[in-house]
Amino acid sequence: MKNKKFNLIIAVCFLLLLVSCTSQKSSDNENQKVQKDSTNIETIQKSSMPTLFIHGYSGGNNSFGRMIKRMERNDLTKKELILTISAEGEVKAKGKLTSKATNPSVQVLFEDNKNNEWNQAEWIKYCLAYMQTNYDVTHVNLVGHSMGGASSLRYLTTFGDDPSLPKVNKFIGIAAPFNNFVELSNGETIEDVIHNGPTVQSDRLNDYITGSENISKDMSVLIIAGDVEDGSLSDEAVPVADALSVISLFKEHGNQVQEKIFYGKSAQHSQLHENIEVDQLVADFLWK
């Protein structure tokens, strides 16, 4: 008799625990759903303006492919078009722009993914000309990682004032070697670089400064750098000072500029475009 009562008590306790866990799980799922809906509906503005994502040196589909997929899952964008450019400048398209308010993403892929920034700047130009000719695109956003950021700025300082091409509305440079891998000088700080520009300026940076008159003052800019916190003040590839070297250039030109340094293992050079915090910052800057 005592064993029966003991077994009954155990069964009741187990049942109560099961009901409690199920209720908590349901509550957690509902909270997650509310949080997601709040982010997507209340803060993100949808338009038909395309955003071009441009990979870095030796990059390819995965360089921005996974970031775009994560953003798609959160209903922040829709990947509508892939443009692949040959070394001869031929543009091959997969997909199409729908002109719908989806915050359309366009992934740009260079067949010769180890070429120089001058050629890549021309290839970006060919992509924009293709979109203007085939879809009457008048405004775009540019997002470039590493060499893709440097080539994007080369495009802006070389062709940015061409009225026959779509106007760049916003530009994001992620871990881009704008000053050709120049590190901090003795006694120089990151704050010095942000406010005054770097003490040592490479030929690449000087070219950008000379060509800055071709950049629209209406273009908003976000510059992202990574610091893995190993004492190198870098993301293991690009120094923080290098990635931030163009901030003062843009500010002096009259552009609105934001900058952000990410820290830790997830701030490593190739991990920055896999970092969900970078995803959120990019999405907020482009579409919030």
C-alpha cells in the first residue's frame, strides 16, 4: 500500500513538471516570435533600392552569401540577382530585379577574384551600367568586404560623379585596407586616425583623397573594423587603423559617417561577414 502511494506521488510530480516545462517552452517561443516580428515590422523600412554586396580578395559566393541568407531568414532583404563579371568585363546575370519593396540584394562575383582594385572598380561600373540599362535603377547601396571595400571606394573616387550611372546612396566598408595595410605610427592612437587621418598615408589613400571630389556629399557611410584582441590591433589581416583611415576623409568631404570596431574571435577578418552582430549593424544602417 505504501509503495502504491509513493508511486502515485511520483507520477503526479512528474506530470506537474512536464506541464510546467511545456508551458515555459511555449512562452519562450512566443517571446521569440514577438521579438522577431518587432524587429522586422517596426524598425525596417522596405524599398526597391538594390544593395550590391562585393566580396574581397579571392572571395566568392560564400563571402557574402551566408550573410544575405541570414538576413533573408529575418525578412530584412530578398536576394534577387547575382551578377558575375568576367576578366573581360562581361556581366552575366542570374535572377532579376522585381522592382518590389523587398530591399533587394545583388551579389557581385568577380571571376578573376584576385585582380587589382582598378579593374574591379571598372567591373563594379559595368554592373551598375547593366542594372541601369536593364532595370532603370537610379540609386543603389554598396557593401564591400576587404578588397571589395577598397575597390568600391576606388569606384566612387573614379566614377562616382558619372550622371549616366546609378547614384550610390549608402556605402559600407567592412575590414577594408583603405590605407594599404599601414599600421599605427609611434605615439599615434586610433582616436587620432579617426579624427585627423593617419600620419602615414599610402599611395592608395592619397589617390582616394585626390578623387574624393567625385564622391557625392549626400552619400552616408559606415566603416567597420575588427580587433581580435591579440595585441596586434587588427583582425589578423587588416589593421584597425587601416580600416578606419578614411573616416576623416569622408567627414572633411561633408559625408555623414559612422564607425564601429568589433572585438574578439568573431571580429577576425573572414568572420566579420559571419558575425550576426555585424548583420544587424549592416541591416540597421541600410534599412532602418
